[in-house]
Amino acid sequence: MAIFTLDTWRAVEDMEGMALRVLFAWLVLLTAAGVAHADKLPASVHRADPDPVVALSTQASGATALERYRAAGRGPWTSRQRLVLLVRLRDVSSPDLVEVTAERKGKLVVVAIEVRRYSGPLAANVVTTPLVEVELGRLAAGSYDIRVDETVLEFDDLDRPDLAANPHAGIGATMSFQVRRR
């Protein structure tokens, strides 16, 4: 809290004009009122994964992959529904490249993701969160397994992402689900 003494007030009285004295009086009142009622509130920081990495949804649950991701659930899934698999990747920068291959081997769906990350200096970078969508379509009744493997490579020449090296594992996830008849 600011403390105003008689000497401070006399210095203001010596100033020319009544407007300055009135302004000073308001400043004293507002400062005292604002500081007197400040209460400390408890605050803390928590870390959590906000969304699942791998999710299953129906194609009809949204017009975009993001809408389908937000509507993802746990079923029950039926053979009438067109299903989509959604994979949320870690954030990427503007020059990063993401390639996806997916295949179904009987009742196993394998998704391979390759991310080429630029490791050099950046200017005017835009960071985004990639959302991979794999159309599974209508599946026959039964149990299914999904395996997602991400490989991350690094490159430092903006014009040569094909020279990416130092491969290491990124996301590795599995998921099982059931499809019912109708």
C-alpha cells in the first residue's frame, strides 16, 4: 500500500491548479481501496494428456476428421457403420513431413507413420497437431486389433527432407475393439 505523508500533500498544494489536487486525492483513494481488498487465491499446475492418441469413430459422426475425433467413443460398433481410425500425433512445425501407410491383414489393422522433422533454424513457423485418419469402412462382426507405429527421422536442410536420418521410435500404440452384427 502506498503511504502519502503530509509533506507529499504540501508538495501537491504547491502545484498549480485545483485539478491536480483533485486528481491526487482520487489516486490516494483508488490505491488504498485496490490494495486493501486483494486476496490471494490458491493455484496449481497439473499435467495431463488431453485426448487419446488412438481413437475409433464412425464416418457419419462428423464432417471433418477433427469432428470425428472429438466424437470418438468406445462403441458399441456394428457391421452397418463405416468406421474410421484416428491417430493424434505430436505437434509438427511447418517444414515437417508426415507420411502414412495402412493395411488390414484379416482382423489386424497396421498403421505405419513416418514423420520427418526439420531440426534447423526456423522463421515464421506454424505449429500444428497432425490428425491421421484411416478409413476402415464397414467391418464384419468380430474382434479386431490395431497397431500403430511411428518412426521419426530428422533433417536439417530445408530443401532435402529426403536426406532425413537418425530414425527413432515415436508413438507406438495398440487397440482392440469388437464389431457386432447390426
